Amino acid sequence: MTRTEADVVVIGGGMAGLVAATTLAAQGKDIVVLEAAERIGGRVESVRKGDYWLNVGTQFTEGTGTLIDKLDEHGIVRGTLAGKKIGLDLGDGEVLDTGNPVSLMLNAAMTMSDRIGLAKVGARIINGAVWLDPRFENTALGRRYRAFLDKKTGDYLLGGVRSDVARAMVQAWSGQWMGCDPEETAAGQFVFSVGMAIADPAKVPNFSLPEGGNQTLTDVLASDLGDRVRLGSTVRAVHWADDSVTVHYADADGVHELHAQRAVIAVPADIAAALLPELPPSYRTALDQISYGRYVIVGYFTEENGPARWDDFYGVSTPTRAFQAMFNHAAALRTGERRPGGALACFAGGSKADALMDLSDDEIVDRFNRDLLEVYPELEGKLGTPIVRKHHRVVPYWGPGGRATLPTLREPLGPIHFAGDYLLDVPSLADAAESGERAAQAIAAGLRP
């Protein structure tokens, strides 16, 4: 067994871990990043081809603060999604623009029961999103409404709704944006996530797609760290005392013991719990409250030569299909002269993803191809080689009351600090980056010279 030392060990090479590590390295700290996989980035993964890319992990960039600062600092160009739209396919061969609810209600092939049901659901989401908006969430009414929603499951939105279309839409929204079913998550998180997703993109701060995909930033951060990053390093256990941490890990060269003053645990909650055998009950309970959405994704680089019907949509909801949404990663590039080709990704989340996990890639592609060509027949013969990903752990979510334990994880556990997209307000790349920076700043303030 080899024994080494560092000021800080960062466990996990995703966005949170990389931001924590680069923040500390910039202050001259001796850093080691341990990543179990053979690639950096965690749940951030992009595949590139020519002018285009596919995000086959986390999808979009939005928000303010650390993430945007890092993108700007490294000169990474972002294509805005302002002015782009979300479409809706109800299985009848017509894609409707959801940006005009009145037109949608009048033109969609729905029964009166469907129209009333969707109106009820939409009103509940909009009402909830208003009170969860940062401008109002800390008012007395905002806190009261958030507490009310956090006691309910997401299918609360369907109370009294008899429309199968409305139920399919709520199921699809939950699957495409959170990777779970509405009855699995608290209504507060569902309303916030879906409310932001169906909002006018121009009203979502920095709603964009970095050129080259989200992985462009994680690649740059990893490059900044150089050989401080150790891939293929599987952590087996983390032990700690008042002012020190001991990490046992294994790689291709054998078993190692690393001693550090501090540690950042920047891995998903269930993995964090498994690495920390001496966790106090309050921390274990808080980690156990966090679940993760699941996705099956099929991405395609497309070969069209001119303008296409999907150019102005960054996404299309497809509640009746094998997948629940199609995301258009080329949407941010559709300004000025249109380049040939494109990039589309089809997503199934929650129970729809569960039903696909055990199928072969060929079986999944066959189902997705068939449905995608029914939505857009003009893609016949223009779909490139499909790229399939099965993700068992993507977006964190909580059941009713689960978020109440979250403040525990925001406090350091002796020399151990947690970082990840589950720590702040809305699980996202922005929150992952900010949590990493916060952990680094807290550690830097307390390190021995």
C-alpha cells in the first residue's frame, strides 16, 4: 500500500468537484481529485461531430453565479435559447407551439375534458411558480405555500382532473425534466422545475447551450488541474478525525492511502453515504432522503441540408411516445445562415426509462426511431448513427418533507465538506458549481498554512 499526502482531497470529478478543486488550486493548495470513472465530468457528457454536439448527460445551462463566471472566465461561447420555443406532439402528426396557451387550447385535437384538465394543471403550476419565485419565496405567503407544496406529491396537480391527456402531460414533464414520476417527488420541486421549464426562455437567466456542449467547461477545468486528477481511482472508505482525513482507494496500480487536512465529497448522495462508514445518523438520514431521476437517451446527428420544422424549438414534449421529449441541441446555433445538419436527443425518464433499461440498445433505438419519424417524417434517411445512454442516476429529487433534512448537509462534518447539485435551491449545473466553490472557500479559510 502506498501512502501519500495532500492539503485537500476531492472525491468526485463532476462539475462540483472540479470547481472546488480549481478554486483551491488557484490559491496554491495541494489538491488531489479522485474520480472512479475513466473520464472526467460525472453526469456532464457531450458528444461532438463537426459544428454540432449532443449533451447526453445534463442538458442545459442556466442561472447566475459561479457557473456563468467560469464559462466567461474561460471564454466559452454560449448560444442563447431566448426566442426558442417548446413544442407539443400529442400523437396526431402536428407539433404545436406551447408558448401560446390560448392557441394551444383552441387548436390541439383534444376533448373539452382535456382542455379543462390542462387548464387546471397549468393554473396550478403557474400559481405555484409565482410563489416559489425568488422575489416572493421569502414572504409569509411564499413560505406558507412552499411548505404546503412540500407536503404533497407532484400528482397533487392532477387532483380532480379526469383528462388522460393532462395526466400524460404531467407524467411527461416530470420524466423529461426530473427523470422521475410525479408521485415520487414533492410538489414543490415539481412545480419549480416544470414552471421554469415551460417559462419563456428569455425570462430564464442565461438559459443557453455552451458551444461544444456542457462538457466543454468540465474539460477545461480538468485541463487546468492536470495530473492532480486521478482517473480510475475507486474510493473504498473515508475516515476522519478533528483535523485530518484518511482516504483508502484503489486504482490500476493497487491500493493507496491518502492523508489530507480536508476533503470535499462531491459524489451522488447514495455513494457518499457508502463511503463514510462513521456517518452520524443526522447526516445519513439527510443523504438517504435524496433520490435520483433515471433516463434513457438516444441522440442523433442529423443530415438535413436546409431549414427544418424543428429549428425554432429547443424541445418538443411527446407524452404519448416511447420517449417524453426531444431536445434540439442545435437550436442555439440557429441564427443567421443555417448550417447543414443538426443534433437531436430523445429522452425517456422515470418509469418510462425503467421499462427500457433492460432492453438492448437496438430495441430502444428501434422504438425511438419509429416514434421520432412519426413526429418528423422528413427525418427519414437523415438520422445518423444513434448514440444510446442509460443513466440510473441524474437529477436529485426529494419526496414530501424530504428537503427538511437538507440543511444538515450544508454544514461540514468535521474536516469533510459536501458539494453537489442537491445542496442548494434547484438541482442544476449552476447549483453544482456554486456548491463546489462554497466548499472550497470554507476549506481555504480554515486550512493550516
